[in-house]
Amino acid sequence: MTETTDETSADPVAVLLVDDNRDWLTLVVQRLHEEAPDFDVRAANSVDGALDRLTDDVECVVSDYYMPGRTGIELLAAVREDRPDLPFLLFTGAGNEGLASSALSAGADDYIVKTSVDDSAAALATRVRTAVDKHRTERALAESEARYRTLVESVRDAIFVARDGGVVLVNDAATTLTGYDRAALLADDIVETVVHPDDRVRVRDALDLSAPQSLDIRIRTRDGETRHCILDVDHVVDDGLPGSIGVLRDITAQVHHQRRLERERDTKEAIREILVRQSSRVEVAEAFCRYIGSDPDTTVAWVGERTAGGGLDPLAVEGDGSYLRAAGVLDADAAARRDSTEPSLTAFREGGTTVRTVGAEASHPGSPDADSDRRWVEAASAAGIETAVAVSLRYGGVDYGVLGVYRRGADDDRERRRFEELAETLGYALSTAESREALVADEVVRVRLSVRDGGAGVLAVGDALGRDAELVVHTVLPRGDSERYFVTVRGATEAAVTDALASLDGVTPGGVVAEDEVVRAQFDTAAPSFGTAIADAGGVLQRVVVAAGEAMVVVDLPRRRPAGPFVEALAAGFDSVVMTARNHRSVESDIGASVLAGLTDRQRESLEVAYRTGYFERPKRRSAAEVAEAIGVSRSTFTQHLRAAQRKVFAELFDGEPGDV
């Protein structure tokens, strides 16, 4: 692991020689030049003189003990204040072993017994070279170690060095990642302390093998959190001893991101299947609850719909629904619903999203004196519920009820956002299913509306045609940010209709053709999308007649849908929306209703537009390619939907049941 530099005193060595005997000092300096030509010997006769000549390049001090004023021990103390690691040798007289011992205790590196000049110079050269070589080696080693530690500490990944079953080095990143301080990581078995129990055997095997290893592992932090990491292990020789170096990279964020992408992909696929395969409100709600309940952490998932009395009835429940009864969600009276902090009741009452952590509610309930609060918290605790997320179901300004999810585990922002997205899609699916049900319902609420909004595309077309013209809408197809209308016009010529459509901003003309006493026309209008707004609010558009600057609109609503919120939803997007009539209407079952119930949206759209544009007439007024272009699909897709719709119609006529596609 550590790297040493083989520096020796072959490089010039600056030596400071201190002695108050000038003659002896001169002779020793001269002999040192002969013994060690690489020595740069500098002389001083006193402690003060030595301190004056102690420059940064001096690598060793050799001093006599007895000198006037201050002794060599005092010089040693002064040197150590500024240069604590500078080699320092002390001259002593023969028989002064006690003095030599005191010098070593005071911090001297060695001592030399002063004898003859020749002997003293030879011994001095040897001792100085040894002390300087040792000092240079230690300094190089310390510098190398410092560089190594700087490198290790600058790395953002956790690093540890293991030897003989223990850890001898960890960096700051390791303490940050694991939550343990350095002392704890160095003192204990790091594998036992940090590595997830299921991954310990693999990690120990990797540390024992001689070949480099790379493992995906999990660790447990001091706080009990599981983190996903990549562990790279290599084997090194540290100070001559074999060991292992491990680099631990935290990839928890990447793992969670990948899992989130996979879950989102699975969610989109599951929701697409639900939207394609399920048709009724109950089927849609049950499918959503089954999907959410497939998570093993989900205790119960449910969809509650508003009752006539303002309460909640379960449309679908997945999991242990006994909690809903025990918590009083299903039988709560008006007062309890108004005051309760139960998540589903709160989201239903206030709208938006409500999140409750059961442990926190039990410790600090929002209304400690309310029986309803104690009731739901106790019921949740008994059912093993730790977190509850409830989201109100709204689409197109219409309130459909609430989605409630009760789970084990702590609150998670990502899960909360996922449930909100699911609730948004569920609201759309319930709206669509309800509209389909209204098409074949035995009883509907028929609403007649008067709309005067010159900004709405179809009304703008009516205004451009003039007050004598009457425009009847037969089919409206949503096209993203626009709508495609198929209409007939009375009281205007083909040229007048063509000119009116061409004169309007936000209107894209299509085919215009005169037929008997009417003109058939197709055009696209930009938002606001009148037909889409009706569908989004849960209505089924039956008829639109535009004349004299006013649109008279007939819409059917499901029997259980109140007309007031529907009208409010339309009024939020358009000016002067007034309900002029409302009545319950019984719808006799007939073959048309049965066929419509069996067709998909695309199949019905293909069949209706083909009929409206003259595809079935002889000669054809529109080819298959032209009809396909009108509904925005390829010719092959149009013919596929059309044939599937025809098979269902014929199966209803001849077999009494819609045929399978």
C-alpha cells in the first residue's frame, strides 16, 4: 500500500557542529571533510551561534554538552521547538553514561563519546550518516503516506484496507456512508458490522481470494437503512504484509431509479390492459384495486363512490376489507364524516391527497377526544397498517369518490406520487366507463343546455355562417388539442360554408359537399374543445344544433350522476352555459344499444364516420383512404376496425350476441 523513497546521504548533507573549543572544532571539521566529502559542515562556538546558523537545509546537529552560558541539552530543547524531528547528536566525555542517558531521555537521537580527533571524526561521520538516512527515509515515508491518505480521502467512494481479519484504514467517505465513526470501523469486524447478513459470505470469500473481485452487495448503516453498493476488492502488500483494499460505491439512487423505471413501465402496461379490457365502472375499479393490491406491502386497496346520502359505498375492495368496517368508513354518519381524520373520509371530504402515518396518529391524534379518530387508528393498528394514502377521484370537474391505499411501511413520496397518478387515470377510466354505460342504460338523465360562447369553435362556425343558417353536429372526434366535427348545414350554400370555414382562425376546413337541401362538411377546431369537455364531464353528447348565435345541446347523463356538477364543469370552460331542461328518460333496450355496448371506441368511430361521410353509398362519396384520413388513422387500421365493427353488428343481428373480434 505505502510507497517509500530510497533516499540516502549520497546527497549532500548539511551538518551543524557546535563546540566551544575552537581548536578542537577546527580539527574535527577538517577531518570530517576527509571522512565524508559529501558533508557540508558548518561550525558554531555557542548555543546562540548555533541557533543563528540553524537554517532550513541543516539535516543534523552535533553539539558538545558543556559550553559557557547554556548546555547542549538546552540547545536540544531550543531546536526541538522549531524542528522536532531534526536529528540531534550529543558529544559526551568518557564515563558520562549517565549524561548520555539524560540526553536520550531529553530527545537526542544518539550520543558520541569524545576521544581523539581522528576517532571522533570517524565515529561522527558514521553516526551522522545513519541518523540522516533514517530521518530521510522516515520523512519520505511520511510524505508518501500523507500523499496516499490525501488521495484516499479525496475519493468520494468509501475505502477500507483489511489485514489479518481486521481493518487498518478507512477514509472519511466510509464513515459517511455507513454512519459508523472511524474507531468503530477499525475496532470491529467490518463485514459483520456493515454488510447485509445475506451478502456476508460472498464478501468474506472475495476478501480471501487472491484475484480481484467486483460484487453487487447491500450494506446496513448504523441507522438500519439498507444501501445498495458495488464492492471492488483487490489485494495489496502493505508494509511487506499481504492485505486487501476494498472500494465501496453507493449505487442506491441508481438502483431505485432503475426499479422505478421498471415499475412505471409495468404500471403503464398494467393500466393499458385495464383500460382496454375493462368496460364497466365496477370492472375498472376492481382491476385497479387488484393491481395496487398485488404489492405485498399493501394491506387493503379500495375505491369508494359517493352515495345519494353523501357517504361512501365500496365500488371495489382488494385485501382485508374488514378495516373499512372496523374504522367506520362505510357506516360513518354525516357528523363523523365532517370531523374524522380517517384518510379516505378526509380526502373524500376535502379533496386532494391525504396521508396518515398510523404510529404518529396514535401518539398525537389530531382529535384525541373524537371516538371516530380512536376508532380508525385502533382498527389500522390491529390490521398491521402503518401508512394510509387516500386520493379523491375527480375528472373533468366531476367527483367520482376516493381511492384509498393502506400499507405496511413508512410514508414514501414516490409512492404517494404514484398513487396520485393512478387516481388521475382511474378518474378518467371511471368517466369513460360511465359514459359507455350511459349509452346502453335503461334510464338516463337527459339535459338540455343553451351555450353562447363565441370562443367555442363550433359556435364560431355558426356565427360565420350567419343567423339564417342552422348547423347540426352529428359526430365529434377528439384530436389531441383539437376536435374534428362532421356536420350538416341548412340555409347556406356550399360556397358559403367553404368561405365561412376558411375565414376563421383556429378552424381547419375539411371536405364540403352539397347534397339535396343540405351541405355536409368536415372541419377541425382548436381548443376549447366543446365535445371533449362534455365527455370528460361524464356526458354522452346526443345532439348539437347551432343557430342564431346559440348552441342547443342535448346530453345524456348516467342516472346516478347529478346534473348540477356536470353543468358546473362545462361552465368552468365556456361562457353562458345554462341548463334549460332536465328529465329522467327511460331507454328501451334495442339492437342499437346492444351493438354499441359491444363496440370499442375506435370501432364505433370508424363505423359512424364511414356512414356519415358516404362510404357505404353507391357510388361511394368517400374512399377508405379518405375516411381513414378523416379519423386520423392508416387505411389498414380503419378497415380493420370497420370490419370488426361490422362482424359485431352482424353477430347481434343473426346470433343475438356480439361476436368476438
